[in-house]
Amino acid sequence: MTRLTPRTPSEMTEKQRELYDQMAEGRDITNGYIGGPFDAWGLNPSTGRRIWQLGGALRFKPTIDRRYIELAILMTGQLWQAQFEWFAHEPMARDAGLPEEVIQAVKIGTEPSFTDDGDEICWQFCRRLLDRSKIDPATYQATVDRFGEAGVGDLINACGFYTLVSMTLNTFEVGLPDGAEPPFPA
């Protein structure tokens, strides 16, 4: 279920249709919906295209290991209780090597037990950024030491971008695929 009005490609403007076709490529389309935040991004193709491209850069060209980006994404999705976000990224986090214990602790909002110092540093950084909107000097330095300044930028960008994604999903009440269990209580 979604609040978005279903539109067929024939009901879209030329620019909307171009973006729709790009975002839909390689995806299963159900009842005209691409799914996730993509349909909402198509409402304004000028900004939607840029948002979509930014997401691709964050997901496919980070300067740090993908597992840390996925940890930041899960932490952001959990904060916003974004059902679709968690549904989509939990398996990606697992595939990127994030341990199951960390995934499950993040899901319920508790601090995980860490076996990887990168996971712990990433978690500490993102927790402070998401909860306090500021990073203390010790956490900043530990994160720079582990990931470099570009890595710090990637973590900030991931948390910020997936806040936008979560807001979009929650506002438009983007539902899960049929038969999928919601990761968070309603």
C-alpha cells in the first residue's frame, strides 16, 4: 500500500517517463510501481534524477568498505523505523559481511557487541551523528584514523541520504512486497 497515486508511463510527462525507464531498468515492476522511494522521486524528474544518481554513487562507489555504508544505512533506517528501507538493506548488509549479531542489535536499537573495530567505530560515529547531530573530538579522530576524511564524508553522506530515503518511504507509506514481514512493529 502506498499513498502515491498510481500512474502508468503514458500518464507521465516525457521527463518523468525517461527517469522512470532508467530507474525501472532491471527491476520487477508491480502494478506500475517501481517500489521503494523511486516512484516518489519520479514526481519531480529534475531533483529525482539527482537523488537517484547520488544514491548510486553512495552505494556503488564509496571510499570505505560496503559493510560500513550498510551499517550506516541500517542505523538510519532503524532510527526512522523505515520498514522498506530495513527490508531492502538487511540482506545487503549481510551480503557485505556485516555480522548477524550486529544487524539484529541495530534492528532493536541496542549497542552491538563488536568483533571488528571498523564496525564499532562506524557505529559510534553514526550513533552520535544520528542522535546528537554532532561528533565529539575523540569520535571524530577515531573515525578519521580508521576511514580517513573521505570515509567520514561517506558516512555523513550515507546517514543524510538515507534520512531522505526514510522520510520519503514513511511519508508516502511505501509498503513491503506481498508476503514480506514488517521488520519493525507498527
